[in-house]
Amino acid sequence: MKKWLLSAIMLSTSLVVVACGGESDKVSKESSGENAEDTEQLVIMGTTDVHAHMMPYDYMVDEVDDSFGLAKAHTLVEEIRNEHEHTLLLDNGDMIQGSVLGEVLSSVNPVNADEPHDIMDAMNLMKYDTAALGNHEFNFGLTYLDDTIAKTKFPWLSANVYNEGTDELRYDPYTIIEKEIGGETLRIGVIGFVPPQIMTWDAVHLEGNIYVEEIIDSAEKYIPKMKKEGADLVVALSHSGIDPNDEASENAAYQLSQVEGIDAMILGHQHYVFPGSDDFTDIDGVDVEKGTVNGVPAVMPGSWGNHLGVIELDLRHKDGAWEVVSFDSKVKETAKYDPHPDMVALVKETHEAAVAYVNRPVGEVENDLNTFFSRIMDNEVVQLVNEAQLDYMKRNFAGTEYEEMPMLSAAAPFRAGRGGDYTDVGAGEIAIRDVNDIYVYPNTLHVVKVNGMALQKWLERSAENFLQIDPASSEEQPLIDTDFASFNFDTIEGVAYKIDVTKPVGERIVDLTYEGKEVTAEDEFLVATNNYRAGGGGDHLEDVATVLASTDENREVIIDYIRNYDGVLNVEASNNWSIVPFETDAKIVFETDIAGESLADQTANVAFVELLEDTTGRFQFHPLVQ
């Protein structure tokens, strides 16, 4: 490993100086205007979506990144505890999965039930009071999850997960924490919720073992029980974001805020920052300055430990009961804080193992692999994934009843703009960290059987990546729907097709052929994909048969493909799909990493327009050039 990098972190944490003043915190204030001299203050701190980022370190590029890390949040938590007498520290889920450090603990060198787990030890070190389960806690199966969370000194909560068959809650739905404040006992009830969609996303682990109730149904059931058991305050840990639509389920925090009895909420899952960002400005009932959702104080503290949510409640004990007199909702960036030396020391060995792991070479590639233009044309990164998955499928089905069936593969560009991230792997030696850059998630390879109609629907859903273009307009028009997640933009190898972006959603896929023949509704195909997509994640598939549900990670499939390749691998996009050419006087534009400027010089239908900010550029797509 690069010893100097770890030494630099260790040195900086041994000289911790907490900066004061000049905060750019996003702060809200709501007050009754009454005299606050007789009030007591409770400070609720919250993290969410840490995704195993203990250290301020980007394993993909093998260098320190001071913009995130739970070790930094730890230093800030300690500062707040020193300033306030009464505090709570809560986590809102997605803690154990998401970084290479987490992968080392779960998959590379799996931690046994009787062995310490660094992430759980780190949470114990920080003295969390309780935590809620997030959807990614379930990625590795129930046995690993239950063994892991058993190692903390605090309870993990989920009020909407039940054991199949017994209808019993699998986890504690809530906990009530008592604090002596001003000579009185304050009972704080904390309840946790997870998106019901885990039954789709991790069906291979969960189906037949558990079921999940809708968040609002569980809240309406258990919050009155908490009140009956003496909770003076109720804090909801909702691993769920904000979506005002009546049918919202995955992101149901808006509806949760309308359930009677909730005094504060810590939100997550969407990886946004609230209050203070512009992500929810146009939603009725959401105040992005005060930090309230339908009047309930709430925070969503980003991801990866880059923010700490802080809700300060000014309380008064009056006539035998506690009341909230005023509150502050804010999120505090952790970037300026040094990583806490105790956590750095705690995870040192696993961190070094993670760095060593990602630097293991797996082979060589002849050409650069990046996703700069992956949302407008066929792409080498997605091509590599599809080639590896096809190779795996053909080998596994050799000699079986499926051997002669048409085989396809579906893959998406995972790092293609979300948060400004793009895959960018240079030609030459390729290491495991490069494959992690290509395939971010710990999905497992699944194969589904679909007919031509389902295949068409799959591609139509993926084509929602594009905004509808009006060729009759001369106004500048954006090509890509940036609200559509890049990981849902599947391209399917093995068939040829075109996408007509001038047509409305659901009518865009044309000239869909297999081996030169038009695909009919009755044609049948095997398609290699991942467990998320096979289970219905992303709404591409519905009621299709899974013929192979392997436990092999897609990432390992890619690694094996590169390792087993004879010689230097040259990945060339097959160009099996493209946008239908059209005439327009409008400038058709899209945004991507500024590094795409040099690539545009080599691409006939793309031209660089202008620099928008340090890392982003505006580019023009020429729809008549092929």
C-alpha cells in the first residue's frame, strides 16, 4: 500500500484542531417566541448512508479524499458532545455496504460470527444510541446481517420487517431512551423504517424468509404504542427520502411527516442534503431553509459521512409533560474536520487490506474505458460488462436445456454523472479497483427468460434516459434526463435496435432485430443481468422467470473474464444501438465530465461547447451524423 498516505492521515489526526467560526451550515429556526430561559436543550445528531466509508479515502483512485468519512464525523460528534450536555447519536442505515473496506469485511475476507467487525466496532466507539436498518444492510443475506448487528452495544431498529410464516417482527421496531434533564425524566422514542422494495432488490436473500410492510402502515401502528408506553418525544429514523406523490412507497418521508405524533425525522436513501439544498424547493409543505417537512423538523445528512444532521430541540417540562418550545434543523459538513485518531487506529488494518486488495492486477486492456458519452451512444465500459456476462452465461449453460436458446446481456453505466462521478480507466494494467470503478455494486449475476414483448418493454424503460426532442423547435434542448438514474439505462447486447428520441416515452424503440430478423412478441431469449434487475428493480421487468440465480458477483465475473483472456484485451463497442437520426435547427446538448473534451475530438457526432464548472462541460450532439 502507499504507506505515506496512511501516515499522512495518522499524523493529521494526532494533531486534531477543531475549527471554529465561519461555518457555512444550513440552519433553520422555528420558535414559539416564548421565554426560553426555563427550557432545556436536547441535541439529536444523525448520520445516514455512510456506506462503509470509515476513512476519508477513495479506494477507486487510491488516494485520500477529505470530503467524506465517518472518522471525520466522529470528530464533529465529539465537539458537539463537549458543547452540549444532552445529546443523542443515531444512524439511519446503509452503514455496512458500499466501500471497498466494507467489501473486505463482507466478501474478500468475510468476518465470522465470533469475530470483531470494524464497522460495528467503530459505531460502538462513537457511542451511537441506536440505528435503523437501511436497504443495503440486506445485500449480503439475513445471516450475515444478523451476525453483524449483534456486535453492537445498541439496538438496530426496523418497524416494518416481519418473519415470513410467523408474522412476528424480525427486529425491534423502536426503542425508548431515557435521559435525566433538569431533574425530570425525558423518554425519547426512536423508531426505524426501511423501504419495502428490499423484497425486490434482494429477493434472492429475502423471499420466503421475511416480508416488509409499507412504511406508513407500520408508523400508524407503532407510534401510538410508543406514546402509550411513555414516549415524550418520537424521532423517526426513516431510510427513505422525500416524494410528495400519493403513491410514494420507497421514498415516503413526506407522508410519514403527516403521521400524528412524530416530533423529528432523520431521513436518507436519496443521498441528498436537507435543509439547505435545492433538491426539494418546489414541494408544498417542505421548507428547505427551516428544515421542516409539513412542519416536522427533519434532516437528510448526505452520504458517506460527508455531513452530520443536527436537530436541536428546546424543551420545557410543564404540568407534568414535555413540550417542544423551539428547534433548529441543520446539517454540518464534515470536510474541514480531521479524522478522529481513535477510529483511524481502529480500522487501520482493514483499511490497509482494502488498499492492497484494490491494487491487485487482473490483466491488461489495450484502450481507455470511460463513461463520458455512455448515455448517448454505445460504450466500451458497458460493452465489457456485457461481454463478460455473455461469456459466463454461455459457459454455465453449455450442455443444458438452455444451450441453444438466444442469449443476450443487459448492463448499465453505473458511474455516469450521479454526483459528478464517471468511470475512467486508462489503457494498460487493470486492477481490481478499476473493475470496482466499472461495476460499483455487489450485485450477483442472474439470468432471466423473456419474450419479445418483455424485451421491448425493458428497452423502452431504459430509453427514458432521454428527454423527448421536438425537432420543429429551434430552441436549445437537453438530450439526457438527468433525473433518470444512469444505473437504470440498460443497453442490451445481442440484439440491434434504435432509439427515436423524438417520440414520447414508451414509443421509442424501433428496428429491434436478432441476427438480422425482426423480434416478434413470441420470441424467447435468455438475458444475463443482476439480482436487482431480475427482481424487478428499476421497473424494467414484471413477472419474468429467473432461470439462473447465481451467487457469483457480477464484478467477479468481469474480473475472471479479464484474467482468463489470452493476451491484452481490446474492448470495442459493437454499436448495436444508436439514436435515430433526425433533422432540427435546435442545438441538442448534454453535460458530462470535462475530460470528454478530448474524446469529442475523436467522435463524429459530438462537439465540445463550453466549460460549465471545474469538472463539467456542455457538449452538442449532432443528430444527423452517424
